[in-house]
Amino acid sequence: MKSAATISRRRRASSFGKLAYFTLLLVLLIAAVLISLNTGLLRIGPAETVRTLFGMGTGDSSIVLLHIRLPRIAIAILVGAAFAASGAIMQGVSQNGLADPGILGINAGAGLAVVAYIAFGYGKIQYAPVYMLPLMAFTGAAAAATLVFALSYRKGRIAPLRLALVGIAVGSGISALMLFLTYRMNAYNYDFVKIWMTGSIWGTNWTYVLVAFVWIAALLPFAIYKANRLNLLDLGDELAVGLGVSVQRERVLFMAIAAGLAGTAVAVAGSIGFVGLIAPHLARRTIGLQYRLLLPASALLGAALVVTADTIGRVLVQPLEIPVGVVVAAVGAPYFLYLLTRK
């Protein structure tokens, strides 16, 4: 029989390992941010970057770093964390490792609501009430999530492959409707939506950072707080009910959180697919299945992934830019096919 001292030592070792893991994730994210700050058409050295961040830089470096690159990086961090956490939640709710807000049509639903708002709500995107965009995107994401899960639910369960196929079908239909709405737009809005639909970090000012931060800072900690319930949902409906969980209520709550996170990300960065698939899978392989740890780990990995992809997209074909959604899809699509063949 194991002694209390042995159990205590193992717990301390486990806690130290988790702390080291999250420290490593933070280091990776900080490294991605520093590389992104020093990358672009105007090369700014590390020393000048540090001086500028402390308010001692030149005029050019201050404008580039503080008003262009830093807000863009902040948006990339928030968007990556939101998409990754949303994907992890959906995988837990549906007990389906293939779930992702992009694959399941959630991003398309959020995008349709934003495009409809642009087409019918006001004339030009620069006059938009910024706070309305995440709200509209959440409405569209929630509607798409409800439709996909309703069509996938049969005989008391959600079949993983059926969920993926229904999500792809619904997402394709919504994308077609979105394309139809673009014909109602003026030239300015059409050019914006065309780039935005591919997944482009366009809200590069501190106002958009603040709006996205408020939503994500409210939803992500709440999801982590409720993570134990998500662990029970991941075990299956029958076992969760036996443990006293109100399955339908908790499922609706978590789907609302996932839709809110994905909708906020879509509102400021367009539809960036596969982040919600790749990051939770990598986190699950390294930190385990406990969502109290899996959600923050997925968020950090998603943030690092989007920051890195955005940096690659900015420098690969300078002076042009490749949308971050295209860069992520180049990795995510083969990874999805690999998972599909295994499952």
C-alpha cells in the first residue's frame, strides 16, 4: 500500500510538471510575439523594439509597433485563444474529436450574420458600431450551432462522422448565401468582405482589441470555471445523467459559450478554420483530458498558432500578404484528413 509521503511526492511532481508545461507554452507564445514584432517591411531591431515598448522609441518605430503591429498581434492572440477554446468545448460537448467551429459551420454562421449586417445595416464598414459586430456574429454562430446539432442528433446520440458531414453541408450552404449577399454591397464593402472571408486579421486598432477582449475575458474564464461539468459531458449522456448532471441544460450553456467565443473571433478576424481542431488535439496529447487544464492549454496553443501563421503570411510574399486563414488551412486541412481516416 502506498504511503502518504509517496502520494504527496507524486502530487508535487505532477503539479511541477503542469507548471513547467504551461510555462513552456507561455515562452512559446512570447517568442512568437517577439518574432512578429520584429518582422515586416520595416525592420526594427530587438533593442529598438524594447525602447519603443517603454516609450523611448523613434517616431516611425512607435507608429509601426504601437499602432499597427501590436494591436494586430493582440487580435491574433485573442482570436487564436477563442477559436481553440471554442473547438475544445465543442469536442467535449459532442464527444467528437473532429468538432471544430470552422468544420461544423459555426464560423460560417457568424460570418453570415456579420455580412448581413454590413449589407443591410449600414453603408460602410468604417462607420460600424464596433461593439455590434461580436453581438451579430454570436447570433449567427448560435443559430448555426443549433441547426447543426439538431440535424446530427439521432437515436439519443450524435454520431461523430454524421456531425462532421452535417457541419460541412450546413457551412457550404451558409457560405453560398453569404456570397449571394455580397452582391448587394458597394465596391468598398465587397473588397473588405472578400478578404475577410478568407480569414484576415483586419481590426488592427485598439478599439477592436478592447471589444474582443471584453467578450473573451468574460466567456473563457467562465468556461474554465465550469470545466468539471464538461468532463462529465465528455463521458456520455447516460453516465453524466447518472452523476446528477442536467445534460441538456449544460450542453446548451457550453454551446452558447463556444458560439460566443467563435463569433467574437470571426467578427474581428473572419473565418479562420482548423485552429479549434489542431490546438485542442495537441493540448490533449500533452496535458491530458481534464478540461480545467485542457481549455487554457488549448487557448495558449491557439494563440501561438495564429500569431505564427499571421507572421508567416506577412513575410512570405512581401510586400503582399497571405491571409492568416490560408496559412492555417495549409496545415489544418491535411491534419483533418489524417484524423478523419483514423476515426
